[in-house]
Amino acid sequence: MIKRYASSTDVARLAGVSQSAVSRTYRPGASVSEETRRKVLAAADELGYRPSRIPQIMLTHRSHLVALVIGGMYNPFYSSVLEAFVARLQAEGWQPLLVHVDNDCAFDDVVPTLASYRVDAVVSALAILSDDSVRQLEQLRIPVIAFNASSFGDRVVSVSSDNVLAARLVADHLVARGARRLGLIAGLVESSAGRERQAGFTARAGELGVPVAIQAGGFRYEGGRAATRRLFEGPMAPDGIFAANDLMALGAIDALRVDLGLRVPDDVLVAGFDDIPSASWAAYDLTTVLQDAPRMVDEALRVLHSAAELTTARPGRIVVPPVLIIRGSTDRPVAPVQVA
Amino acid sequence: MIKRYASSTDVARLAGVSQSAVSRTYRPGASVSEETRRKVLAAADELGYRPSRIPQIMLTHRSHLVALVIGGMYNPFYSSVLEAFVARLQAEGWQPLLVHVDNDCAFDDVVPTLASYRVDAVVSALAILSDDSVRQLEQLRIPVIAFNASSFGDRVVSVSSDNVLAARLVADHLVARGARRLGLIAGLVESSAGRERQAGFTARAGELGVPVAIQAGGFRYEGGRAATRRLFEGPMAPDGIFAANDLMALGAIDALRVDLGLRVPDDVLVAGFDDIPSASWAAYDLTTVLQDAPRMVDEALRVLHSAAELTTARPGRIVVPPVLIIRGSTDRPVAPVQVA
DNA sequence: CGCAAGCTTGCATAGCTAGTCATGCGCGAT
DNA sequence: ATCGCGCATGACTAGCTATGCAAGCTTGCG
């Protein structure tokens, strides 16, 4: 194997000093004479030397690596969360190790890899942590922070929007704008966020005495479009639709306009969840729930800092308040809400 | 500092064997008796032990870490490339280290960090490699693979679509479908992909004797929308628009329909570049150029494998053929092409 | 029963950095 | 002149795993 990087010993030899002197040159506050520092830096520059973190990991038992588990990048909300996360982690001296999980490669399969790189923590932006993998990570004493997934509330720390409250607000809003027959496009049953949005919406609709028809859309555009067509094949054609994420809501709008020849918002109101960039595009102008991604990332980092000291994070749940963004897709005169 | 992970020595002590025996248990093909293996695995299970790659990195001078540099995740094309890349890297035994670069944090700032983790290679999915940082990486002998960026063709390996050819095909197509006054929405001058698309398009339009007006859109939806409005403030209102990426093309369609009250494709043809998911949504149905992301990732990995052996990749350029996807946004009868 | 061959096991070590400890030097104070 | 102090420097070591080497054991065969 060819040696790629120069070591502090190489630099020391070239500079005619000891390895300690090299190390001290890069350690702020260490005692090095100007003369020695100059010689070391000259030699380091010649060899392209940068101190390695690898031996330090062995000595301190801290890698400053954080595993970021992804697997649903089709949703732009998660790409923006990812980008925000990476930027913040980096700014605070962590390094994100990216791990992909999907049907071919389950979370359980990558746990040994994570452990072998001695990551300090795992952040999952997906709801597909299996019970088994959580137990494995627990045994390895790796703190786990789950994003928008509260299923394992007693084992891991979760950071999420207040999905139930947000969905209730959407129900209120749709009914206030005159909807009397609601349609709900659900996500995936595996997703606790999706389940919470469904629960909040149906609960509030029930309180308001408004019926809700439900179809699953799998969190994707095509799923939302197909689910909308199915809603209109049923006995109760809805006049207000809430999709558990924006992608499905955009599919719903296209189904209504293109497939069913209906107008939005004139014939049917539509609301989504996430506030992805395309939600505000002129063709859609979608009413949606803003998830405060920067705030969520902040909270996750706060947990990370405390978890870094201990061997495990104190399990719990952090909920970030949502904001209802009202746009053209529900733009109709306000009707009085009739509480049943 | 609290010790988080068990070491092979810990396992050896518990199992009543030597550290070598533990190591050999996890090394396929090594000579270990069934009895010893059983004891080791039992002890390892109890302690939650996984072999560490960290000392191995020191011994072999190979980290199997690949730095993935991102910074434009607003474009869904890059999220899909990222996801594909991570999945493939992982399947082949690499681990992606994610690095974010933006205005606050230039590439040069993160080079020391990359070096300190002893990454085996750097993959940049962005065109913002500075000349200085390429030189730094060259001195550190870290191979660099640039995605869709050929500016540093003589220093790094680049993998990209055939942007020039694709843009020529788009020009042909728009003119064949009857456009006689073309508009081009350019990306960023820093992007070589954008420059190539512009060059190919204007060159072919020139050959066909069709005039082209140009406005910059910065690769973003809002930029594309504003650029389109500016195109129509000029002396030559275009009847065919090519945007250097899909996001700007979608902005163009919305500008035409919502801001300018025109019809697509009846009044103006629109084509984009990337084939992001929203390009095929019913509201847009955008003609675009498919960049074969899986193929591009394949090629990048091939380079990576050869670069892993050497200390540096042989500079060069790999070009992947593009595919023109014709959809409704240019759906008009074919007119005969008049070569000037 | 003796010996060789093969399998198994433990010991020792490389690889790199940060920090501890001891040493040496210069200089001011006594 | 001597002592002590502060600074600078080098030697040494911890931390963990894979592997070469030597030694011990078993087994089969003569």
C-alpha cells in the first residue's frame, strides 16, 4: 500500500526537529519557539502535511463523526434538512458520515459499519428505524436522534414538528374556508409523522362534525395523484383535501385540474405539509404547514451536544411549533366554523 | 473521556483468549478453532464489540472514506445524484463523508478537515472548486472527481453529460417545432455545465439562422421566472425558450402562463435540462434533457477504483450521452428545419 | 513409540499524534 | 558565584488492530 499522507515524523525529519515539535506547532498555546515553528511550517508545506485525526480518535474515544441516515431524498424537505444539518454540524466541528438505507440495504446492515468508524452519534432523518436496530445501537451505547419519528420515544431522542396540532389547524382552516366533505391523503403507515398528521386531522374534523374519506398516497407525487382520483370514485366527492406532505398535495392538484377537470380552489381546496419550494410555485400556490427546519436542526444539535458528554442521550421528545402558510390553493371566503 | 466502544482487548479478557484470537475471529480465512471462535463471539456479543477501522486506517494508509462535496441541494437533480452515489459507494465498501460548501464556508476552508480524516478521494458534485483548492488537493495527493464540472479538466477527472451536444439537440428540436425567435436562460457563469449548454445552444441556433436572446437565471426557479419576464421586455419576444436547467424552465413556464398570460406550448415552447421529477408533473409536462445519473455515478466509481490504487487519478474527461425527453411543453407540429 | 506436518495460539510490533516527564539553557535575583 | 525559574525541546507512551513469527498442540504415519 502506498503511503498517501505525510506524517508528523516525516515533517520532523525534514525540518530537523523532533516529532513533538511538529505536534506542538499545530497545537495552539503550546510552547514552541518562533524559529522552530518556522522550520516546521516550511517542511510541512513542502510535504503537504496536515495533522491526522485518526490517532486522536483512538486516544480520546471521540471521532467527532456523526452518522446521518437518509433514504427518502425524493422529498425536497429532506434534502433541505440534510443541507442545513451538514452545514451546522460542520460549523461546530462535527463531520457527517452519510449512510443510505433503502429496501436493498436495511438499517441493520449498516450498524456494524457505523460502529467500525466509531461514530459519536446517529441522526436518522427517516422513520424506518427498526426496533432491532435501535436495540443494537443502544447496546453499542451510540446515542440516536430521530428526525420526525417518534415511534421509539422511550429509547431515542426525537425531534419533530407538532404534527397533531398542525393537522388540526389544517382541518380548522379547510372547514373555515367552506369545506364540508374532507379528503385525507395519508402517507405511509410506517411513518409516525404521517400517522400523527392523520390522527390530528381526523380528530379535529370529527369535532367539527365534518366527514373524512381517506386514501393512501405513499408520500409521493404519483401516489397523491392516484389517491385523489380514488377519492372521487368514492361515494363522497370531497371539497377539501389535506395531503400528509406537499408532494402528494401537488399530485392532488394536478389530478383535480388535469385528470378530473376541476378547479382549485374554486371547486376543491387543497392543503399540504412541509412547505417545500415547489409549494410556492405559481402553478400550485399551495397552502401548507411550514416545518421549521432550522429550528429542528438547532434542537437536534442541542441534544447532540449533551449526548456527546454521556454515552447515551436521555430519551425524550422535542416538539417544534408548526406554522400554517395560507396560499391560493385554499383561497376562498371564510365561512363560520360550526362546532358539532 | 468516557470509553464508548469495547476493544478487542476487552473481548479477549472476557473470553479468556488473546487479542490476536479476537482479531482473527473477525478476519475471514484466518486460523481459529471453532471453540475459540465461539468464546470470542459470545464475549463480543455481551460487550457489543465491533472491530474498529481506525487503527486499520493508520496501518494501511487507506480510510475507505470518500468526501462528497455538496452545496446546491436546492436542485433536485443533485439530491438524486447524491442518493445514488451514497448507495453505490456503500455497496462497494466506501463510506461517504459529507462536506457542505457555500458562501459562508468555501471549499478551501474544509480541505484541512478532509485531510485530517485521511479521505481516499474527493467527489465534488458542484462547479465551485476553486483553482487554489484544486492545487491544495493535488499537493495532498488526494484524487478529485468533479461531477458536471470540466473547468479543471487538466487537473482533475470530470464526469459530465455531453452538455454541448444536448444543447444543440434542444436548439434543433425547438426550431423543428416552429420556433423562430429563441430565448436562452443561462445559469451561473461559474458553472462550466451552464457555459457549455449556452455555447452549444447558441452555436446551433446560429447555424440554423435563428436569433437568440439571453438572460441569466442563476439556476433557480425564481431566477428563471424573472429572466423570462425580462426576455419579453426586450425587442424580440421569443417563441421558444431553453433554460439551462429544469428549475429555471419551470419558472419560465409559470412566468409565461401566470405573469404574461401566454400559453405553453401554443404561444411559446419551453425546454429544460436535468429531467428532475417535477419536470414530468402534469402542470408542467416539460420537454427536457435527461442526464443519465446512474451512468454518471457508474463512471465516477470506475475512476474512483483506479484512483484508489494510485495516489492520484489520471486527469481527463468522461462524457455521458444525454437523452432528449420530448413532452407537452414543446408539443406542436414539426416544421421543416431551414439550415441557413 | 517417534517424528513430521499441520493447525492453533500467544507475543511482539507497526502505524501516528498529543501529552507527560525530564533535561537543558538562559537569565535575573540573591 | 549560585540558585531558581521559565521556556524550549526531545524521549517516551497510550490507544487499537492486523500480521509475522515462534511455540505448543494434535494427528497421522512409519
